[in-house]
Amino acid sequence: MKRAFIVILLAVALIAPVATAADEGKPEYPTITVYFSDGTSTNITKKQWVEIFPVVQGRISGYDWSGRMKELFFDKSLKGLNPFGLDFIRGLEEHTLSEWDNNYARVIIEALNYTYNLDSDGDGYSNYEELNAGTLPGDANSHPGMTQEEFWGEYQGWIIIGVLIASVFVLYFVFNREKD
């Protein structure tokens, strides 16, 4: 009975954070104010970001960003823009509110074109190269051609934690099995 309680307790401890994250639902994107070249402004809200994402995905041929679109524009906390998101907004600001209202898809495409040759995160790769390789153009630690050393340096902590958790489970069951 004591073993069953410990196993249930461990399972709840591991599953609870996953369930909490799943309950949070879809991310809330920050509202961003765009100041157009004609002196007017508008706010891009969550609803509009959701409409922008498919237009952006339609312009990227080398990688399917549909599940990771929020990572393109926003910082990890989803409270503000990353460097690529800032450059994208600068591209939008080259236009007028009237152009946005009449054909926002064209304005979005032109803003993307504005960012393509830039290196927003300063890692030596253009935004175009990063978008088509599936790496984040707003994060200098994410770039095409990541070496094995870079991968290990970025993920070693998570790998070690995973191995330790798996080891605890294995050792628990090895030392607490019933003897015949």
C-alpha cells in the first residue's frame, strides 16, 4: 500500500505541471501599437496577430511555422517583441493606415520583404535564411547549421534533468520490487 501511494504521488508530481500548462490554453499575444508613416496609428491585438500568421506562413516556403508562429515575433514571455518582431513592425510602419485598412495582407507581405535581408538577431544569418531553415530570426542562439557543441551547450541541462528523473524511477523499482 505504501509503494502504491509513493508511485501515485510521484505520478501526480510529474503530471501536475503538464496539466497546468495545458489548462492555460492558447497564448495571449501582446497588443502592439503601429505608428504609420502618415502619422496615424493602430493596435494589433491577439485577433489580428492570429490573422497575420497565415499570411506570413504563406510567404515562407522552406519550413512550416504554423505551430511556432508566436516564436517568430515575440519574446519568450509573450510580453513584447523580439528583434525580428521589431523589424517587422518597422516594415509595417513604412505604410499608411489607409493601406493597412484596404489590404493588410499586401502590407504584411511587404513588411516581411523589408525584413528578409536584415539580420535582426545579429547571428550572421539573414532573416530569410533563418525563416526557411526553421530557426528563429529574433534569437541569436537559434541559427542554421547549429553544431553539436552548440546543441549540447543549449540543451545539456534539460538532458541531465531527464536522465536523473528516469534514474530515480528505475532505482525505485529495482530496489523496491517484491522478492519471491
